[in-house]
Amino acid sequence: MKYDEFICLLSDARMSKYKKASGGNKVRTIQLYHHNLKLSQRMFGVIGMFEVILRNAIYNHYKEKFSDAEWIVEQASADKLLEHEASEIFRIKNDFIRRGIYSPDKMVASFSFGFWTYFFTRRNYKVGGKTLLQIFPNRRKGLKQTDVYNDLTMIRELRNRIAHHEPICFDSNRLLSTEYVRNLYSLTRTYIEYMGYDADKVLKIVEKPDRVLRDIDAF
């Protein structure tokens, strides 16, 4: 595709950062956009895998604690763990029932990364019995609920940037940099390890971003 066609599709405003970082070179501008796209695809896969592992760990933890496979629904009432999420939970449940496909597994898969992150807010962690850090058997010494919440929020924010097609290969000064992604990639791997898994083995089934990060660093 020619550069002018590329700009017509994506807009000059969207491409301005890439163009500046490429010294105005049209071919390099498109190459850099492709690098960012590949990096976004790979990080989305990494975070998606982590999200599935995390939500399953949280679900299984409370399934055992509450002795109830349907604890998400049961905890969606006054003064219980999911009191504040009740309307959304019952909206989803009723939709599944209407379609004849309701199950606890369907419920687990229906909620966003944010939903699972909020289990580590001060209020939810307390109401849940202050036991949720147990899903991280290999956690570092001194890791607190607030640390987990803040770390998961940063990972979630990167996921949201990717989902909204925002560039992730620049720093806050609009300069080309992989530091932001490298830090959160490392953090995601760390939390996989905290949960007792080998990050390299877990991430074998997705495309890891290492090569693209090197390509951007060498750009």
C-alpha cells in the first residue's frame, strides 16, 4: 500500500507520532506502525492468557472458600462480596437463562479484566476474608493486597490501550521507547510465576513480544 493510501485509511493525526519518530521517512513510518501493531497483537495475547489464569484462580479460590460453584451469583446481594456488582451479574445470568445456556463457567467467562482486578480493592479483599493472596503461592515476601491491585491495574490499562488501538511504543514524551511495554511484560510474567507457573511454558502457546521489542529498539 502506498503511503498516501495508508494515511487516508488511518488519518494523518494517528500517524503523526510514527512519522516524527521515523524522521519523516514514509517507508519507515509504515514499518514502525507495523512494529507497533505486531507488538500490540503479541501483548494482547500475553495479557489475555494471564487474564484467563487469574480469573480461574480467583474463581476456584472462592469456590472452595464458599463451598459453592455459583458463588458469583450467591455473593451478589446486600453486604456480601459482590453487592456492588449485583445488577450486572443478574443481567448476565438472566440473559444466559433466557438463551438456555446458563452455567457457572459461562458466568466466569463473561466478566472483564476489571471485574477480576476489583477483588483486590481494599473493600472487596476485606469482605472476601483477606485470603485472596493465597492464589499467589510463590509471591514475593511482603506483597500486599494494594500492591496486587495497583499492579493488575497497570496491566489492565495496557490491555485497554491495545483494545482501543492506541500506540504502545512511545513514552510519555512521545518518544520511541519500549520501556513501558517491557516493564509490564515483565510484571505479567512475574504474576504468572507468583501463581506457581513457569511463565515460559505458559506463554509458549501465544506469540511472545521479545523479537518485536528488539526490532523497535533497533529502529
